[in-house]
Amino acid sequence: MAVKVDQEKCIGCGMCENLCPEGFEMKEGTAQVKNETADCVEEAISSCPAGAITKE
């Protein structure tokens, strides 16, 4: 399973990084996946206000 951030949808709010700093980081105003196996990734996916994070 791959975790992806849709850069077109990402609003750069930082919610994913705040909830899951071991899984996400902000770079140039948008979220980037740092570790897709972090335990908190699912919470970040469900909390993203833009729905920009998916797991395929």
C-alpha cells in the first residue's frame, strides 16, 4: 500500500504533520510523505480537511 499526497488538493494546512510528524512533513507549502508505515498515517488521512491524502 502506498500513501500519496495529491499536490493539487493539498492546502498546506499542516494537519497531517501535526498529527503524524513521523509520517509527514511540510515542504514548499505542501505535505510530503516521509514514512508511509508510521502508526499515525491512518489518522492523518482521515483528518485531512482537503482529502488530499490517500492510501492505495
